Amino acid sequence: MPSTTLRASYTIAAPILQRFNAVVPHGERSRVMEGLMEQALALREAGLERIAEAYMTDPTFAQCRDNEKHWDATVGDGLKNL
């Protein structure tokens, strides 16, 4: 899939943006911001993965996993005529 770029607008405190613009050259700003966004995404996604892993492996959630199997087996029951 070809890479697509988008233009975005965010509200950033004036002193932070002024310092950023003073330190990061014009041609590098988007790359720096993209890198920071990638770091933030990786951190948040890792947190979600830890939660999912705990759910799938921790004995505390065994009953929840068993209940989920029952829901999966009946999820479409009675929904055909809605």
C-alpha cells in the first residue's frame, strides 16, 4: 500500500511550539513530530498488549474467558429477524 501523508492541525501551548520551532529546522519538523507520534503509539499499544496478555493468561480471568466462549457460541442466536 502506498504511503499517504495528511496535513493536521493541533493546539500546542505557545511557549512549547516557539521553542520547538526555534530548535528544530523547518525541513525536519514533520519528521520529528511523526517520530514522537510513533513513540506515543508504541507505548500505548504496548500497554494494551500487556492488558490483553494478562486477560488471556492470568488465572484470575479464567471465568471471564469461559463466559466469553459461551457468548461466542450464542452471539448470533435470535438476531436473524431483527
